[in-house]
Amino acid sequence: MKKVSLLVLLAIVASTLLMAAIPTTIVRLTIVNKSGYDVYMKLEGSGITEAFYYLTVPSGTRDEPVVKVFTVMSDLYTRTTWQCNGLKSSGSLLMSGNIRLTFTPCGEKVDRCWYVTEAYDTHCIGTDAAGRPVMETVRWGWVWHAKFHSTQGERTMEKVTYFKYPSFYSNPWLSKNPFFLAAHPQQLYLAIANLYAGYWNFGCVTLAYRIRTWRTPVGCWFSYQY
């Protein structure tokens, strides 16, 4: 009986020493789900803690969000997230303190709005009798602009957005016209024809498109990284 008690005591001491050798700071991870779909998150810790968590947050909406609070060990985690009806993303999550992640409604571009302006091109067409350059300004169309807003939250209180969307480009043949590109360097984005997923022809106009990814938060100061 004494031998059994001694073995139990040694096991307790060994466990205590092992736990003391590992940073065991516990922090809170709060997940607010407004996405309209269930959110699943897998966290795999570093070799220091070897922690592993699989977190589930039921579907919530903007008007009725679901909030879950988890306690995890402080660590830099390899993160895998499933959201928006199974859309998968991966990256890291630095749990150096208490973190709140808000999953925004799926498909909502929360960080930008669009506006359109007229575009003009000014270039030199020659010189006058005195040798001074003569400039000509030509209106060549309308340009869509994206205006970005800082609505991805503050560090430790971050908004999580991730989804795919098609990005369209008109007149993709211009990407192969060196004279046009020389006269209109602002159209160099058309030169990414090798990245196009395909073309849509509507009779009078052809649109090229590619599938892009919209994601937030963006920036190395955020804990949630893609």
C-alpha cells in the first residue's frame, strides 16, 4: 500500500514539474458569430504547449448574434477556419492575450464602397515654335474606384471576413496592345490576362473575369492572420 502511495505521489510531483516547465497562461477567446452560418475553428499549438482545440460556434445573425467564450493556452496557433457554409481558410492566431473575433455576415463587403469618375489622359503631342511642349488632354471614359474604410476592428477586437467574388475587366484585348498601354499606363492592370478565369461575351462587349478573395482583418498587427 505504501508503494502505491509513493508511486501516486511521484506521479503528482512529475506532473507538477512538467506543467511548471510549460507556459500555462490561460486567456479568453471570444467569438461573436453574425455570419448566418456555423463557424468551426481548429487551433494547433506550437511545440511549447502542444495544445489542440476544435471550437464550434452555432449560426447567428447581425440582429441575434451567437457569442461563445473559450479559454485557451497562450500560444501562436496554426489556424484552420470553416465558415460561410463550408468555406475554408487557414493562417495563424496569436493568443497573447484576450481576443474577440466577430464573424461578419457572409457575402458582405464591409470595408469598401464604389464610386465612378470621369478619366482623362494628358500627354505631349509635340512642341510649339518656341520649343515648348504642347499638351493635349483627352477624355477616354469612366473609371470605377473602391474607397476603403477602416472597419476591420481594432487589434484584439477583430472582424473576420472571408469569401470569394468575381472581379470583372472590360476590353481584355487591350492588355495585348502595347501602344494602348504606353498611352494609358493606368490600364496596366489589364496585363494580368494570364490570371483570368474566363471571358463573358455579351454581344457588344466582352468582359474578362477572375475569382478573387476578400478577407479581413489585414495587417501584421492583427492577431488573426491569413
